Amino acid sequence: MIHIPLHEGLILSGILFFMGFLGVIVRRNIIFMLMSVEIMLNAAGLAFVLAGAHWGEPDGQVMFTFILTMAAAEVSVGLALILQLYKHFRSLDSDSYNQMKG
Amino acid sequence: MNTIFYIAAGVAVISTGLVITRAHSVHALLYLIVSLLAVSVVFFISGAPFIAALEVIIYAGAIMVLFIFVIMMLNVGEASKKQEQQWIRGSIWIGPGILSLILLGLFLYAAVEGAGVPLGAKVVSPKEVGISLFSTYLLGVEIAAMLLLAGIIGAYHLGKQKKKVVHRFMKEDST
């Protein structure tokens, strides 16, 4: 059986989380921003599952199930919004959305 | 014996780095799928086979398919790829990179401080997860159901094609 030290798993989830964070800040294309948010959610779920595995309890996995549900709902609404925005502005540039009047 | 973990972690980090640096959105999406599969390997070897399966089926399957459909509907071409390459060139990475590296450093310090505790080798079976999900967290399950319902209605409302209602006198003016 494999023994991963808990802090190494947490380091992996931290690296993934801050990569997603960097993506949200740097990218201007709104699809890439949504993808980076997905990376961040996945990294948070990784931390939950690893902490649950550390104590041998199912709670971490239950929390990951909720995160998965939330991510699915968020992506469906977010992508519908992106389609509407693209229809209005003919652009995926998040800077061009500052002219939204009403 | 930890080699599998290190390989999977390396693949996950490298492919995530490629996701946030690609100019073409379909390439980025494929790298994101690779990253999710690597994370699911980590789940599997840390004793969570149920979550590993969910990660592959729902994240890498359903959610990424949604992304691919939307990218296909948006019909992004060669021109937008060129513009994207201009946006992500060079010095734009410096400021955010330093900021998130500082935050990552703080996080790593906090993680290493409590070092040396091995992850339990116990496999938490889907049965235990299900029992916990439908007894302790029953309220959470119902809230999640409400959230999904709201998501469905929201996506339907936002994605609906709205008919333009123009009065017949206006119509003659405009054409």
C-alpha cells in the first residue's frame, strides 16, 4: 500500500490552486477565466479528499461530491452567460464588457 | 513506492501550466482533461476510488464536453488565436506571477509546518461514502438538488433565443 505524506498532497493541491488563480488574473479571454476557476475548484476538492483520507473518514469525499455538483451548476450557468455575452458584443475579451448598459 | 504519486503530481502540474499558457482554447481544454485525469490518479492511490471515478465521469467527461460544445458554438478562428497570443505575451505575467508565488509560498510554509503525517492507507469504500452522504449530510444533498434545479432553469433562461418583437410600421422603416 502507498503512503503519501499529507503535506505533499496538500502542496500539490496548493500549486494547482495558485496556477488557477494566476490564470484568472492574467488571462483576458473569458473562457480561459472560467477554465481557471474550474482548476481552482478541483484543487480545493483535492485538498478535501486528501484530508479525508488522512483520517480515514468519508466526509472529505462527501464534500468533494458537493463541490462537483456546485461546479456543474456553475459551469452550465456560466457558459450560458458567455454565449449571451458573445451574442451581444461579438467578442470574448473581458475588457470589452465594461460598456454593459442595462 | 510513492513514485506513482510523484509522476501523477508532475503530470498534473505541467498540464495545468500548459492550460493557462495556451492561446488556442481547444488545446487548453485537452490539457485540462489530462490534468483532471492525473488528479484522479492521485485520488485513486490515496484510497478514494469512488471520487476517482466521479472525477473521470463528471469532470473530465460531462463538464469538459459542455466547454467543447460552447467553444464550437462560438466558432473562434485563427484571428482570435493571434489576438490571444498578443495578450499573453511577456511582461503581463510578472506582476500576477509574483503575487501568486508569494501566496503559494505562504501556503507551502503552512503545509510543511505540519509535515510528516502519512496519509492513511485505509480505502474509504463507496458504501461508507453513500451511508455518510444520505444520513449525516442529507440536508446538503437536498440543497445540492435545489442548486442543480436553479442551474437548469438559469441555463435554460439565459440560453433561450429571444424573438425580436418589432411593430409592423417600424419594420418598414428599418428595411
